Amino acid sequence: MASVEEHRGIPRLMWESEHEWKLRTMFMDSNETYFTGDRLAALSMSWANWKFMGNTYGTAVQAILEDCHNRCPEEVDAEINKIREMAIPKVKFVKASSESFGSRTGPPSAGKGKKW
């Protein structure tokens, strides 16, 4: 059985990428003097959900997460922005030609006089 990677006794979640785990460990390091154990684990997971997936929480919890995030080094925001940039598909839109492919001048006829 493979051992579970941990940081401060908090296990890495099996779906976390290297980037997410690295940033979550930085979050834990930045907030270890304020929270410990299960509370730190729960906040780090909530913070990751907020930052990586866009989740939001109730006013009280969101305020705690924002305070915790503000204690993180600036490198965390730079890494999060890099991850988001990599995730955004690079799409180029092509301008339509002026060629006409037909047009509709009004609603389709209802087949006057026909019973359906």
C-alpha cells in the first residue's frame, strides 16, 4: 500500500495536482500559528476550493479564508494566476466572410389553410 503524502499531519488529497498541493502547503505554513489540526486542514481545503474552483462560503467563513489568504506570500497569487492562465483555452475567433448563405426575412409560414 502506498503511503499518503502529508504536510503538518494533513494528508494530500488524491486528486490534488502538484501545483495545488504546493500552494496548499504554503497556505498551511502561513496560517499554522492561527489554526492547527483538523481546523487548519478544513480551512486549507476550503481555501483551495475557493481559489482553484471558484467556490464561495458564508460571510463568516469567507472572511476567515480572506484573512488566511492575506497571510500567504505574494508567490501564492502569482502561482494561482499562472495555473489559471494555463487552464484557459487559447481560442482564436475568425471573422465571418461577407458571403451570404441565405437569410430569413420573417417567421416561417404557418401553412395557411392547412390543418395539422
